[in-house]
Amino acid sequence: MRNFFTIFCKELRGFFLSPFGWVVLTLVTIMQGWSMSGAMKALQDAPIPESLVYIVFHMPQFWFYFLVIFPLITMRLFSEEERVGTLETLLTAPVQTWQLVFGKYFATLGFYVILWIPAFIQFQLFSILTDVPAPFSSGSLFGAFLLIFLMGSLFIAIGCLASSLTSSQIIAGVVTTGLLFIHYFLGYLTVIYSDRFAAAPVIRYIASNEHLRYFSKGLIDSRAIVYYLTAAAFFLFLTHHVINRRRWRS
Amino acid sequence: MIKVENLTKRFGRHTAVANATFEVGKGEVVGFLGPNGAGKTTTIRMLTGFLPPSSGAASVDGFDVFRKSIDARRRIGYLPESVPLYRDMRVREYLKFRGQIKGLQGERLRMRMEEVVERCGLQGVRRKMIKTLSKGFRQRVGLADALIHDPPLLVLDEPTNGLDPNQIRSIRNLIKQLGENHTILLSTHILSEVEMICDKIIIIDGGRIMASDTPSNLVNQMRAAGKITVELKADPEKVRAALSQLAHIKKVTNEKSSEGWEHFSVLVQSGTDARERISSLCQENRWPLRSLYRHDSTLEDVFVELTRKD
């Protein structure tokens, strides 16, 4: 457990000790602010039955920047260690592979959570600055952020797997982006073809865009929670085995 | 300390290490010699638990490196060949991280850090970024990392690779000092290094252990191909015929002649010395003899003899 904590701290600090982490944080904050101001403008222009939270997370730019976060923060995790050779010093120290995988995964998840603090503050600022009661319920805010966290836990696990498969950051990043876009567009199959094909229930089950619609209305669906957490566990399990297999094959 | 039995590693069809068996006793400083690509690094990686063996077994201090990997790793300080370090960390920070990951904390961690920093001569660069350090200092940082948890066994993979002569000397002296209270397995292809530092030598080639003995024993065994150089003034044909008839002579070659002096090189059988007989032969025939010299075989001869491909 101590090893896990040591690696967790080192990785989380690593995000803030290099310019890289700050660049990502700035980028995401700007995009969140853009979504927010866009959503407020939309509310101003025409009456909309949905809440501010719902509109912010349904701005066209949301998925665009959201899906780019993951390759950026996960691509280095294992591929860089492999390329530099530090994986050898790590795995010949008395560290178990799961401690390494969990340490890196949770540190990245921690950084990801920090990335969403600016957005949270923006929502709080609304009522403080405008003197108008915030046009959203706390339930919808909680639901949206819960889903952001759940999606993050799965997508970071996917990034970990991609990063463990190669010693090139670029390839890891491209694979992660590819997998996330496929996952995202699968969710749109039911929108395009409606429910007229056999796999439609499965697609609905994993459709992130649909989950986001429920959750940002404050409807918390336990099926989605189970889906994201088990899928994340599965990808971490694969990552663990890929790294161990590396020791078998070299 | 190290016990290796029939250790084999195959990568697909290629066998990198074949049936290696050797032992390293407590407190020994052992040189692990071999040409490039002989299987040194693969063997070391199996010992440190980074690669599992295809078959056979190895143990460190009684702990199987595969089944009790974590216990075995606690007892090994390992410096890989390429000295991988985190470039963006400061020396102190790196050593602290490595110490923590190897199970040190609090006061003990602080003391060990101070000790290895002093031992490896890192006082001046403690606060520097690793990426700004020279190769020699990086090597020292790697060595400090290997030492930080005070392991009884040090495994060093070509620690003087790519350093300048002064740096090589200081690293060598450091290893010599460490050898006083550590067991060391030192992989290298630099022979003088081994002669200076090691109590015992293991020679590996093509994945096979070719020899495992003390340096002086190895050299003595190799006297087999002892060589004598003779310089005298006489008809080369006559000399060759006369020399060839002496006992224990394997081969006589006339190498060159200058100003009437003929140079011969004579190969003799193991454990024999033909110098006396050659000199009396010259006296009998009244051949003027200018030099008679026996080449002692060196570790280099042993190495070449055991590992050359032709």
C-alpha cells in the first residue's frame, strides 16, 4: 500500500512539476469558460426549457475538447517509462505491478478531477456575480459532475492500456483518441438508425451522449455507474497483464 | 548468495541463455565477462526478476527470483546498463523516491540518502536536475540508487561503459570499496577492469557459461598455448628442423628476418617450458642467440581463446 501511495504522489506531482500539466489545465479551463459563456448567451437569446448545466454540457464544443483530454494526460504514463528504460528500474525494485498500475491510474484520475474544479467554480460564480438564482438545480450539477467523473474513470483506464502497449507516446495518444471516438460514435448509432437493429439495447447501454442527457438533468442511472466502473476495472486488469506479459516476452 | 541452475531463456527461436549454471558466494566480487550479445544482460535481467526464465531456476539469498520475486528484489541493488533515470527530477528527489519505493522511510531514509550521496560523491549535485548531469554523474546517481536500500548484493551491468578514463577510475575505486562488504556481480567486457577488481570470473559466450574460476587459475590453465620467441643468427631451414625435433614443441614459424637475425615463434604444449632446451640447442650448434622470451598468457588470451568464433 505504501508503494502505491509513493507512486501516486510522484505521478500526481509530476503533472504540476512540468509545464505540460499546466498547459492542459489552461486549455481545459479556457474551453470550459467558452462553453459556459456560450450557454449563457444561448439562454439570453431565446427561452430554453433546459437548465444551464444541461446546456453547458450540450454545447457543440463539449465532446470536442472533452475527448482530447484523455490522450493528453494518459499517453506518457507507461510508454515514456518503457522508452527511457525506467520501467526496468521500477519493476526490479520491490514493487508489484498492480501497485504501479493503480498508482499511475489514480494519480491521473486525481489530476483529471482537478481539471474540473474551474468548471465547478464557474457554476458557483454564476449566482454570486449575477444576483440571479442559478438557473439549474443542485441535482443536475451533481449528476453532470458524477458522470464526468465516471466517464473519466473509464477513459483514463483505456488510455492506460494504450500507453502500456507501446513505447511511443504518439502511438499511445492516437490509439486512445481512436478508441474514445469509436466509443462515442457508437452511441450515435441509435440516433441515426433508431432502434431497428438487434444490437440497439447494447448500444444504448454504452452510449455516453445518452448518459450525459440523463445525468445532466439530475437523473442518476445506476446502470451507467455499473457500466463505467466495471469497464474501467476491466481495462486496468488488461493493462496489468500487458505489463506483466512484457516481462515474459521482452 | 546467487545460485543459478540450468537457467535458460529463449526468445522465440533464438536462445539467449542456454543452461547456465553458476554460483556466487557471499562477499565475492565476481566478474561476468562476455562479448557483446553473449547473454550477460539477459542473465542479469533474469536474476533481478525483470525477465522470467524459460526454464531452470535462480535464487538470491535463498529466495527464488521468480516465485519469491519481491523478497529477492529487496536484496538486490541493480544498476542497468543504460542507467535509466527520470530526467526531470532532481538528484535528491530521485533518490528519495527510489528509497521510498524500496521500503525506506523517515529517519532511516534520510540517513541512507546522506550516506549514498557521500559515498558516490554527489554532494555537489544534490539539487541539480538529472538531465543537466554529465554521463559520469548519472552513473553515480544510478549507483547511489542501487545502494540506497543497503542491499547485500549489487548487480552492476557495465558500470564503466562510455565514461572517460578518470571517471572509469573513480567508479572502479568505488566498486572496489563496495566489494569489501558487499557481494558484487559485475558485468563487463573490459578485461583489465576484471583483473583489478574481481575475485572470480564467469565467462559467458553464445548464452553458455564457458568458464568459472579465479583469474589466476584461468590463466594457468590457458598456459596450454604458451608461446616462445627466439631470435638467432643461422640458416632458417636448419633451425626450423632442429627446433621441431625437440620435445613438447607444437609448431615453429619463422616470422621475419632483419640484418641476419632470424625471428622464430615457437608454440609449446601446456605446462612445459622449452627455453632451456632451446638455449642448449643453440650452444651445441654455435648459433648466436640474441633473445629467448616466453610470453605469459594474460586474461585477454583466455578470453579470446574461449570466445572467438573461428
